[in-house]
Amino acid sequence: MTYTDKIYEVGERPPLGIIPRKMYAWTIRNERLGSPETAFRVELVDVPEIRDDEMLVYNMSAGINYNGIWAARGIPKNVVDSNGDYFDEKQDFHICGSESSGIVYAVGKNVRNYKVGDAICAGGSKYSPDDSDVIAGMDPCFSPSYHIWGYEGNYGAFAQFSRVQECQCVRIADNLNYDEAAAAYATGVTAYRMLTRWEGNTLKKGDVVLIWGGAGGLGLSAVQITAAMGGIPVAVVSSDSKGELCKKMGAAGYINRTKFSHWGNINGLSAREYRSWMAQAAKFRRTIWNIVGEKKSPAIVLEHPGRDTLPTSLFVCDNGGMVVLCGATSSYNADIDLRFLWLNQRRIQGSHAGTQKDAEEYIELIEKHDIHPYIGKIYNWSELPKAHMELENNIYNGKLVIRIGAE
Ligand SMILES: NC(=O)c1ccc[n+]([C@@H]2O[C@H](COP(=O)([O-])OP(=O)(O)OC[C@H]3O[C@@H](n4cnc5c(N)ncnc54)[C@H](OP(=O)(O)O)[C@@H]3O)[C@@H](O)[C@H]2O)c1
């Protein structure tokens, strides 16, 4: 490996074996926290050194993700202040980006399955190889050292090079290009885990799955996975054009949520208001039954809007079914009517990112069914703040991707 002081411009790929000492990166710093439009800035920073279980990856493309929005705003936590909390060293800048595709440029001595020149896909799930829970065989996502790359840990994907652990990486599926590979990871693996990992409520052939934000990144992945596995995906969207896209991608039908208004907290509603809420929730459930063609409620509800939709999710879920939740776009201060939880023996299950095993299984599914993640827009390097604003403003369908080294 030869190190060089030469500065490579973004898109100009160093030959394998040559590692620049400096790289361009989109950083956030404490004094700039706020709108993604101004919080992100390009800086020349040191290329990070790798530890024994890590690899240096030249990023080709990266997925845009809500983590970047939360990080830029410093809400709900300041990631610049907390970026040394795990086993990384502390920095006064933070590089976001929790999903990328790229090429391995250097490997630590404990890396077993990858070598320089390999094309890989990196996801957010990081944990310490010394973690006793991981060594004991526990799901790494439950371990105390588990944290998210590019959010709870520095040197994320929005730079020419990233520092990643072997456990974060999988090979790129044979049928995907670099943009699709970057788009496949965070939302695809997250959706796959939500639908397949929670024993007793895993997706079975013929199961109805209600998918909020059906035309979003997570939503379209969930539609594709459910359809490929023989389930019946029913999408919820905010326009008919989004609904038609969901149908094209495999949904049995869609519900336009703008035709309902029973959103938000139910705590504090008067008896009359609650009756009206129930009437709308029941109409919403009938709309699902109409799409399915029988009185069959969702065995799984894929939740992520949070406060606005959780009461409805729990109400429409089948008896013994599961509301599985991985986010809270509308707010994490949500409430539910507990009667629907215990009387109907439903389950609310949290789910977060996915393990390397989840990712490997998902890659196999992608190849078997020739699944291509739906990319709403591809941005170039200089448009990263704009990409985050457009994600926040819910402008495009599917997944948003930024090109770094890819042509
Ligand atoms: N924990 C994890 O591992 C993980 C991984 C990936 C994503 N997430 C989380 O999942 C959420 C979605 O991510 P994404 O990448 O799919 O985002 P996205 O592409 O922006 O899609 C989200 C969709 O949700 C719908 N939506 C937004 N506000 C809503 C509301 N108040 N009520 C109902 N639907 C609403 C919108 O669709 P319509 O307007 O068409 O309804 C939007 O397209 C985010 O909160 C993200 O942080 C978590």
C-alpha cells in the first residue's frame, strides 16, 4: 500500500494500492447544526486509519437516509458531540451516510472474507467483535456495542473513503449496479428484517401486509419483498400516482391516506371525537378488506410514520398479528388504545436496521427474484444538501442516491 499527498478530485479514482492522505467529505459541525441545506459542508479531511477488523472503502454511491436529516438538525441527539461514544475516537466533525456501495482499498489483518479490489455494499449495523453478547451468538442488533454507522459513529458514506467493519458488509448482488446496490441496503435490509425476523409473526404465503409510505424507500422495498415471498402487499400513500407506482411494483392495491383525517394522538379525544375516530379507522380497515377481496386483516403492519398512524395500525392489525415499527417520521410521541393490544392479542415489535445475516438473505432474495430497488432520483456529489431537503419534503418516490465515485 502506498500513501500519497496527491489530492484526488471527487470522481477521480486512485489506482488500487494507492491511498491518498486527504479526502473530500461532506461534514457537519456544531456551529452549523440546523437545516440540512446549510449544516452540510465539503471539507478536506484526513483519510481515516483502519483497525484490524476494518476496511477502507472507496465509495461509489451512497443512499440518502433520514439519519442525515436528524444528524444535520442535531435532533433528537447531537451526533457531533456523541461520535466517540462507542469504540471510535472522538472528532469535532461528523461524516454522515449509513449505506453505500464501493470498492475495498485496504483491509485490516483480522478481515477474513474480503480483499483489496472487492466490490461491496456497506450498511449501518456496527458492533464490537469483542462484545460478549455477540461472541455468545446473540443477535448483534441487541448487543450493547451495537450502533449505526454514519449516525452514532463517524466516517460514514458521504466521503471519498469510508472506514467500515467487515460485519457491516455484504457482496453486491449480481443483478445490481453501484447505485442500486447503495439503494438496496438500509431500507431493503430493514424491511426484510421487519418482515422475516420476528418469530411467531414472520411473513407467510398469503399474508396481508399493510405498508405505510408504500412509495417511499422503505415502502417500495417492503412491497417488493412481500410480493416476492408470496404475501399480499397493501400500500398506504398520499396520492393516486404513488399508489399506481406501488401497484406496478407488486402491491395488490393502495389506500390514499388523504381521504381520511383520523391521524395523530387519540389521548385526550372526547367520547364523541373518539367515536368519530373509530368510524374512520373502521372505514380504513374495510378499504383494506376491499382490496384483498375478503375480510382478511393484515398479519403484519409495517409502521414508520409513528404518532400519526400507530393507533390505526394497531386497530387494523389481525388478531395475533404484529405491528412492526422502525421509525417515527411524524413524531415518536405516539399513543395507542391498549384494549386492541391485549384483547386481540396483537404485538407491537420494534425493529432496527439488520444484521449481516439479514443482508445476506436479502441479497439472495434480490438475485432469485431479480429485484431492482426503485430509485427516485440520483444526485451528484455537490447536491447532497439538496437531496436531504428533498427527502425531508417527501418529493420523490423510492430511494434517493448520491453518486460519489460512480460514473
Ligand atoms: N430503524 C431503521 O433501521 C430504519 C431504516 C430505514 C428507515 N427508517 C425510518 O423509516 C422512515 C421512512 O424511511 P424512508 O427512507 O422510507 O423515507 P421516505 O422515502 O421519505 O418514505 C416515507 C414515506 O412515509 C410516508 N409518510 C410521511 N409522513 C407520513 C405521515 N405523517 N403519515 C403517513 N405516512 C407518512 C410518505 O408517503 P406518503 O406521503 O405517500 O404517504 C413518505 O413517502 C423514516 O422515519 C426512517 O428514519 C428506519
